[in-house]
Amino acid sequence: MNIQEAKTEIKRTLKAYTAADDDGILSIPVTQQRPILLIGPPGIGKTAVMAQIAREESVGLVSYTMTHHTRQSAIGLPTLKEKTYRGRTYTVTEYTMSEIVASVYDCMETTGCSVGILFIDEINCVSETLAPVMLQLLQNKTFGSHRIPEGWLIVAAGNPPEYNKSVRDFDIVTLDRVRRIDVEADLTVWKQYARENRIHPCILAFLNLYPDSFYLIRTNGEEPSFVTARGWEDLSRILTAYEQNRDPVSEEMMSQYLQEEDIARNFALFYQLFRHYAADFAAERYFSSGNRERMSKADPTEAIAVAAMLFSRIAADVRAYRLKEHTDRRAAELSALFFRQIKGTAESEENACQMLESFLVKQRQAGRIKEENGLLSLEEKILEYRAMKALDRLLSQARASSCSSPKQLEAFLGRASAQKKEEQRRSSLKISDFIFHSYKLLEASSHSLALTYFTADLSGNPDCAAFLADHPCREFLDHCQDLLLFKKEEQLRQLLD
């Protein structure tokens, strides 16, 4: 199955293992709750999907890569104790609590989550001294003499032997006590993930043209050559950073992420084409008559590169718009919470601006606790940071305007909110206009596939889809019908294959 299907199965398993009757008795006894063993090639998202599940299900997550640990960290350190048996005293060896089990309890204490996932990565690549410990975990759900707490699902992950020379095979006794799920790379699933996580549009466009370049591992030569989903995602991040810093991007740099010579070279050429069109169109104005004429003569690769370039611009603008929208909304929520908390406070007790400053300090402290325990996604951290900064700026302006009472401060923040809404309205009109003219430009091309991919990117990107739902575009809706037909044709081709 693909990683999305595996994710669904893990969620279902977690719910099944924690289901209980009115008396609190588990539907499936702990002794019959099998750990999940994910086996799949490297770089397809096994680790990333655990964090997604923890966030979406609001459960704890403790993650360990076992190749980085020793036997002592897994089962604890030995200590000597004196015990008396039948009148005679003996010195016996006991073990301190496993670092891993202790981490589970720490997570429960700090987050308040009694349910969670203990994720053990690279479980079949451990050393000889750790191998028995891993078998004990899978068979008995214990590290040494310490059991994993009830309510915690064990998920272990490993690579097939063809991808790692140090892989160890599990015996039948162990395999009979786990749920083995074999995971494979799937471009269709990854493209949806890529759109949701703002992978560079040039990468999506390239993989639309050359789907066989998505995932490849060759180990039959002197040096292994490979391209993985992780490689594409990491390349996307560095490309975006280089572009923001206006630094040049070389083929050599790309080959450090795409470690297969032909794929790295082909993508480098496609990226140059993408950047070339972006520079030309920006200089000549995107929707000039000259650019429409160029589109009418463009070959399919060029047309798709232009579509990716236009989507890149739209996605960036919509992303900024949505982030501003969410920031303003979060700042408004915090303001409302603040005024509810001080409701009834005598105005003479304390200056309203001072009270707001104290409130923001407490909110930051609460945010740090969540972040330290992995309860905030990157998006949530960015949003909280921006909302706090926005309120800091408004607080400074309120002080400069001599807003001392709660009523004065509330009125000031209300005026600022109305001004921001008007700014957002003007921004939305500009973006809608750009989307409309993008469709008109792409319609000048004789290659309908560029329009199909452009529409797919817009509908698959969460920010763009939400924007278009709030600000409908007739051209987008019309081409969505073509996209549905295209998807049905693709499904039919896959079925025939």
C-alpha cells in the first residue's frame, strides 16, 4: 500500500486499541494489541507521517531512531540491590528505567496525553547487542523490565534488505506478533502531499512530465544511484531559500539531492527553462500581447513550464494573503480572549496596555510549552509568532495614542481591524485578476495539458483552493470539468496497465 493508506490504517489501529466499554475495559486486551511494523524503501515519508497522525489525532508522540542508541539507553543501566530469599541475603542486578520508556512518561506528563504513539525507526538495522532488545519490544511491548504504558501504540519502521546491507531479518515468532505493512512509493499520493506542503511548483511540473523520475534506487553499480521523495522535498526547500536570497542554483547542487545523474541533469535543464520564463514574463509584464504570442508557439514542455511559473506566482501571493488573513483572525481571537479576561476589572487598577502586555507574555509561555512537546506544527508556530508580533505593533501604537482604559484600547484595536479587512479586500481583487489573466494566457497555447496541470495545482493547493472557494473564478470552474475528465482517463489507463 502507499503511505497515505498506511497512515489511515495506523489511525484506525490506534482507535481500535484504545476503545473501551463503560467500565474502562479495553475491547482488545493489551496482550493482543500487535505493534505495527512498517517496511518500505527509504525516503517515502514513514517518519513524517507519524507526526501528522499525532497532530491530527491529538495524541502524544515519542520518536527514536534505534541506530543512534545503545543497549543501555534502551533497557536502562544495571544497579545492584540486596534481596533476601528464605532467610539468606543475595546481591541481585536490577535495571533503571529505560530512557525510551521514561520519554513516554515524560511526554504524558508534559502534554497530558494518555494516548500516543511510540515510533521506533530503523528497527531492523540495529547492532547485535540491540537486536534481542528490539525483538523483546515487538513480542512483549517491554524494554528490559519496563512495559510500555497502556494506550500507547508501538509503530516500528525498517527498510527492505535490498536497500540496506545491515538489515536483519525477523523470525516467524516475531512476525507472528506484529502487523506488517509493506509501503511503496506512490507519485499520485505524494503529489497531493506536495501541493498541501507547498513543494516547489517547478518540481511538480517536472514530475508531471517525467513521472518515472519520482523514485529510483539502483544498487547494482559501484556507487548506488537514487532519487527519493525525501530528496525532492529537501531540494524544494533549498531551491526556495536560494531564490529568496537571489543565489544561483547549479546542477551540481541539485545532484546533491537527486543522486542519479540523468534525472539531476534533466531537472536542472527544466529548472533553467522555468526561471527563464519567470524572468522574461516579469520583465515584459506577464499578460502582454508578446507573451500571448509566445504561448501560441510554445512546445508542450515550455507550456507546462509557463503554467508552473504562473502557479508559483499565484501560490506565493495567495499564501501571503491567507497567512495575513489567519494572522489577523488569530490576533482578533487573542484580543477577544484578553477583553473577556479583564471584563469587570476596575479601570483604575491597572493600565489596559500593561494588562495586554502581561497577557501576551503568558500566551508566549504557553506557546513555548506546546512547542517543546511537539504539539505545534510549523504552520501553527508561524501563525502564533506573527499574531503576537502584530499585537506587539498594535500595542506600541496604542501606547503612542495614549489608550489607557480598556474601552479606549478596544476601540483602537477595532479600528485597526477594520483597516486590515479593507487591505485584504484590495489584495483579493488583485489575486483574482491575476488568476483570470493566467487562464487567458494559457488558453493561447495549443497544449491543453498545461491548463490541466495548472488547474490541478490550483485545486490541490489548500491555500489556493480555499481562496477560490471564497472568490470564485469562472475560468477555474470551467477547467475543473476538464480536470475531472483527465483524472478519469488517468484512472482508466492505470486500470488497463
